[in-house]
Amino acid sequence: MNLTTFKESLSATAPPAGISVYLQALWFDAKGNWEKAHVLVQALPDKNAAWIHAYLHRKEGDAWNADYWYRRASKTRPAVTLEEEWEGLLKVLL
């Protein structure tokens, strides 16, 4: 799967079979289901989950909480649009 096929999958009613929990979270986020995306990553202990978690809180408008999760991911809040960060996450996780 690549960025183009992932974006094409957004026209479906369910995420593609066999994708990682990280990609599932980004898929649900792109479909407007922030809560489902958040549930998928909130309890995972790794840096990729923390980065997605940070992005989600940034999108929510909770900068303080987002910054906490960026630190957990060993990152800083980026100076890019949410769309650019979402694509950046995909490029790393695909």
C-alpha cells in the first residue's frame, strides 16, 4: 500500500484489511471519527502511537495535551498544517 492507495481507501466504509493499528487510526481520523482514532492509539506505549496521539490532540485544539504527547514521541509540535502532518505520519507508517 502507498499514499495514493491509502487515500483511495477512504471512499470505503471500513479500513483496508490487514493494515496496522496506526494506519487504522489515521484512516478513522480522515473519515471524521476522531474518537475511534483516539481509542485505537491512546493505550499503546510506543512512540508512533504517541505521535498519532499528539497529532489528534493538536487537531482537537488541545495544545497542552498535544505537546505532552509530542514529548512522549520525542518530537516537537510541527509548524505545518494538520493535513501536512497527517500525510507525514502516513509516509512514515506506510
